[in-house]
Amino acid sequence: MMKHCKKSTGSPLNPVDIRACSTGFIVTNDANPIRLLVVDDHPVLREGLAALIGSQHDMTLVAEAGTGKDAVALYKIHRPDVTIMDIRLPDMNGIAAISEIREQCPSARIIVLTTYLGDVQAERALKAGAQAFLLKATLRTDLLDCIRDVNQGKRRVHADVASEMAAHFGGDLLTAREIEVLQQVASGKSNRMVADYLEISEDTVKTHIRSILDKLGANDRTHAVTIALRRGFLDL
């Protein structure tokens, strides 16, 4: 039997929109839309997200930021319900911004929206306090669903990212020093140059590189850099 939707008579102070759906009714309250802060260093992407949010009757954009520091400052001013945050940002990366926001407001709800598939970046973001990790290739409908879910306290991780995390679960992570060494290797430095730059012996550099190759399952230095970039250990 088909269900029909009767027009709402919600009061002006508490307008209600009731839309028919296959399972009954969806009731939304336009008086209390989800308030969003969008953080990305690309104006075109911010404009696209602003248009998408503006097309939803239960959402409103309260502010945009192009840097991590601006994101932290604007969050403090507006206290949005949900923040959409990229990872690569000028002056302060997204993960650091998430940490600062969560420090000032432990209940902050943050969605990471990025191009990076790597499990390491996802783990860092989630540990910093993000509730969701999505890729910019995500469908618009999925992003909107995620915003509503996160606003209700739920968590979401893109399926491809979740698969990467599961594939490397329990594996040995690179130490901070190993990442420093690999960062210098990625910039084209020889073992001797890395040793001089980090003020350690060349033998110590070689020991770190052997450990890196073993942990990443890499065949050589170049292979190690490739894997580290894909997984998010490095950000060149």
C-alpha cells in the first residue's frame, strides 16, 4: 500500500519539512540545520562544497578556511557542528589542525576529505580526533550521508582506505628517525649526505635503511620511497 505525505503545518518558529520516501516519512528541522566549516586550500573545491551544502535544506555553511591556522581560529569563533578538513594545508597540516581543534573542543566532529589513500595518514587523522576519513573521489550523496552520520556521532571510513588499514594492521610502523632518514633519501641524498644532514654516522643511516626496507617489504631505497609515499609515511 502506497503511503502519502500530508503537507506540514509547522509553525514559523519551528518549520518542518516532511518528504515522502519508500519507507515512510523523513522529517527534518530547518530551524536547526547542521552548521559546517569547510577547510581546503583550493578555492574551487571550497566553492563546490559550498554549493553542495547550500543545496541541502538541513545544512548551512558558516565559514571557509584555506589554511590550518585559519581553520583553528574560525572553529573557535563559529563552533560548527561538523568540520570538513583536508590534510595537506599551508602553514599547518590538517592533522595538526584537528589536534588543536580537539584540544580546545573535545566534542568537535571532523571529517577528513582528502586525495590520500594511505593507511598511515588515515590512522594519524583518526587518532588526532577525526570521526570520518573520506576521499575526494567520494560521491556527493555519500559525503552528504557522512555529514549527517558524523553530526549524529557516527564514524565513517572510505572503503578503500579501510582496506589499506586492514591490510597493514599490526605491522611495524616506521619510527620518527626512520621517517627522517627516508625523507632525506626521497630528496635524493646519498647515505653520506643523509648522515651529515642528520648529524649521525653513515653506519647508523645504513642500519635505519635496512630496517625501513624490512618494515615496508621494499626491495631497495627507491621502492621504499614509493611505498612510503603511497601509504602516507611521507608527504613531499
